[in-house]
Amino acid sequence: MKKEEYLDLYHQMVLIRRVEERAAELYQQGKIGGFLHLYIGQEAVSTGLVAARQPQDRMITAYRDHGLAINVGISAKQVMAELLGKATGISKGKGGSMHMADVENNFWGGHAIVGAHLPIAAGLALGDQYQGSDGVTVCMFGDGATNIGFFHEGVNLSKVWNLPVLWVCENNQYGMGTAVSRASAVSEIRQKAEGYGIPNERIEGMDVLEVKKAAEKALKTIREGNGPYFLEIMTYRFRGHSMGDPERYRESEEVKRWQENDPIGVYHKWLVKNEKSTDEELDKLVEQVEQEVKEAVEFAENSPEPAPEELFTHVYAEEG
């Protein structure tokens, strides 16, 4: 990788962090409605995955989707405008926090129903297989989604039909407020892939370069015609499940322990230690991000609301 590529990964992670922090403030001010699921602490996962994919590879995820939206190339302005429900948002203000998508960037959502996008991922992969494309569908989901039928149906079919899918479980330790150990019969989520004969791996998700390396290996294996691959990526959300989460299910000491392994801090130290950048350069990047987020908020707040007639647009696909 070139120096600018290393720095771009840092820029993306810091941008996600600052957008999410600002979104939390705007939510508390009543400017963002509905649910808001923050990606703070998990930035290295989506950043590493997108850094490894090729343009023809599809990305699809659950409702904690703001970070991935930024990684695939959606601007902070469009993300912030969507959060505020404005017409200039990536989903024209009609999707909100949980339904961001951009087909041009091969980003297929943003899905609010837990696990419901897993069969959709299998369908996307089937389409690529049918058309002879070498694209891979990268499907991201939480540990809680692996305990429901959608997971088993989608994963099973992906192996039966040898589909080009990279299943990515973001194991952030909790399904809403329930610890993995209280809801899953196996201690490692990757073991669920064993039952379907799918090659799998459990990796560290607080290190963006490790995520990128593991994703590159998995995508290469899939692209060679070997069928699906399963990655369990160990990560942690520093904030609650959503903004209304009182977080009574975990001790503050636990959160602090994980924050010591902050993915941005870890990568910052690596960049300086390996002489890819300096503290001064990285601090300047952070300042640029602060300005970028400030402009994004101003853009969003000054953008128009969707017109009433927009209620009737984009409901059905038009023929032709």
C-alpha cells in the first residue's frame, strides 16, 4: 500500500467516529427522529472490509449502517442529511438512519429487520453467479442475527448452491442487551458455519489491517469458485445498542477495557511506529475531518424537507 492509502483508512475511521458523535448530539437535540444505532468502536471492521473489496463486490448490512455508507463512498453530507430526514440525503430523506443505500456504489442497504437481509444477500450472490460475474456479496450482520431462521436459511442455501458470499458476523459481544453466552449454544459464532461445511475464521476486529488482510484472503478464495466463506470479526460497540439503551447489562469497567483497544488509537500508533505517518500529519487529518463534519451538519440543516408528493415515489420499480 502507498502512504496515501494508509492515511485514507485513518481518515475514513475518524470520519465515521466524528459523524456518529455529532449524530448522537443531534439526536439528543431532537433533530434526528426514530432509532439511531451508532458504529462507534466498530470502525475498523467496515473500513477493512471495504478496503479489500473490488468494485463489482456488493455490500449489504443491517441497521448499524452509517459507517459502511461512508466507507463505500457516500459523502458525510449525504449521510447527515439522511439522518435528518432531508431531501438531499442518500435515500432522499425517506430511509433515515437504518435504510441508507446506494446502488451506484454497490451498497444494497441498510436493513432494519434483524437478519432479514441475509436471504437477500444469498439472492444477490445467486444473481451474480447466474450472470457469470466474479462479484462477491459481502453480507454483514450482528451476533444476535445468527440465532434466527433467516441466518440458517441464507447460509445453508449459500453452501447448497456454492454461492459467492462472504458472510461477516460483527461479534460486538451483545445482541441488544443480551450477551452472546446467554443466547448462543456455541461459544464461537464461526462454529455455526461448520455445520454447513463453510470454511471459517475468527479474527481481531479492532485492527483495520488485520480485517483487510483476512477479507482479502476470503474474497480471493470465494472468487476462485470455492463457494461461501464465513468471518467472525471480534469487535465492540462503545455506546449502547441504540440511543434509548440504558446499558444496565454491562459494567462500565468492561467498556473502558475495550476502549483501551480503540481501533483508531491502535491504528494511529501503528502508522507512527511503522513510519507511515507522523503525529502531526494525523492530527492535521483529524482537523480536516472536523471541518468536513461541520460542513456536513450545516448542509443537512439547511437542506429542504422532502416534498409531500415524495410519499408516492420510489414505491414500485418502473418498467422499462
